[in-house]
Amino acid sequence: MDTEAIFVDGTHIKASANLNKQARKAVPKEAKRYAHELFDEIDKDRETHGKKSFDENNPFDENNNGNDSGSGDNSGESEMVEKAVSTTDPECGVFHKSEHKKVFAYEARTACDKHNFILGVHVTPGNIHDSVAFDSLYDDICQHYPEHTKSLQPTAPTPPLDLQKNL
């Protein structure tokens, strides 16, 4: 195996679930790791430049709605989002293939080297964005192949700052 260059790609796999057999359920909204890391980095930079650091309420947090007053009633509870959940296979997610086509699906994200040896695989629900699913696979690769630091090339659009921070 040669981990000098690692390639990451994902493919959607149709779940064995009927789109008509679904229920709307409130699930906790997952916070994006990148947003929290960016906020922490900005906060540290403000402190090093002698500026007042942000208070405990993250101004970039969607729950805060841009208010720094801290008067929101977020008392440690995560925001709930209503999503379509399959009654047949609740672990899959709704994937929009095009403007009109929706299916329940999974996404298998695979990392391989230039000789096509698979270095890691993560399967996520089909409604998870590429930039969110990338983090867990990247962490696995870092843990198992710490010498890979030269190059990692995602084949799907990933926020450049996020990728640069990880590398």
C-alpha cells in the first residue's frame, strides 16, 4: 500500500425501503464539526490580538440568530429538526437524485490509494452532506495511516478551508 496519495469518493446505494412508508419525526440537529472548529480558531485569534473573546454563545450558531445577548432559551438543549424517516429502514436517509426523484438511500464513502487498495469505508444515511461525512472517514485514515500527510484528494466538492485545516 502506498499512502502518499489517497483518493476519496462516495456512491449512493438505494435502501430497501419504500418512500411511501415514512413518518415525519423530530430528530436532534447535528452540529457541524467544522463550524465549531472555526469558531474556536477565531476566538483564539481574537484573544492573541487583545480583542474581547466571544461569550459562550457562539455568534455563528444558527440557534443564536446573530444575537450576542445570550437571552436565547437554548439551555443546553439541541435544536430539533423534522425529517422523513423510513418505517422499514430507519437508518437510511432521503436522497434527492435530481429535481424530481427522491429515494431512501445510504452513501458509502471509500478511501483508497493509487493502487486501488481500500484504506477505509464509512456508510452514512443518504441525506448526510459530503462535507459532514468526510470528517469521520478522515479521522479513521489518520488513526490507521498516520504517514499519509502528503496528499489527500476528495473527488467531491469539499470546503477548501476544511480540507486545508485537516491536512
